[in-house]
Amino acid sequence: MSAEQAHLPPGVEVITTLPEATALIPAGAEARTIRVTLSPGDPGAPPHRHPGPLFGYVTRGEILFELEGQPPRVLKAGDALFEPGGDVIHYQGANNLPNAQSQLVVTMFAPPGTPVLTVVSAEELAERRHLRVTQPR
């Protein structure tokens, strides 16, 4: 048990701490809490980027998660996730379960009025293919 955990009341648990995340928050950003619920087998949004960093938690099921520069990984209920936002492409956020819903809740820090996500064009995906850890089959 960490020193941080030792001083918490029963039932309160720190899952993940990312001190470096604060440097990525845009000046004047607002915090947005977003719940994403994916039906069984849902591939999620097409490749996209976010206007600022987000930090979240899988609340139900399993999410196949892939960011540019990182290999795809499966996040299960209870796992935390971080995405730096900005120029980094979010390739996958799919429900990894064919027969059950999956869900995650994230808090995004973004300039007011910016979209939650912007879809990346096929041309840009082709230009940045070399930055993807696992190429599509």
C-alpha cells in the first residue's frame, strides 16, 4: 500500500496517477466528463483525434484501445487509460466483447467550443502509417 493510499478512508482507492498529464492541458481548457457505451462488437469511432488530453476508466466490459505510436491493447473493467490528445491519432476504441456492452468514462480537458473528436482523413492516415505500431491487415 502506498503512502497516498494509507491516508484514504475505506472504500476510496487511487487507481492511477499521471503527474505529467497536467503539462498537456491547454490554457483556458474546460473539463468534460464523457461516457462512451458500446454495444456488443461495436468498432467505435473511426480513427480520430481529440482537442486535449483525456483520462478515464473502463467501467464495464473490454475495450480494444489503440493510440498512434502504441500497440493495441485490451483494457478491462477497472483499467485506467490516458490519451494525450492534440496531434496523436486514436485508432481504435472498440468493444472487444461480441456478446456484451462495454463502457468507459473519461474526463477530457479541451478548449471551450472545440469538438469532442475530429475524424482523420484517409489521406492523413496513409501519410502517418509509419507512426502506427501495428499496421492494419
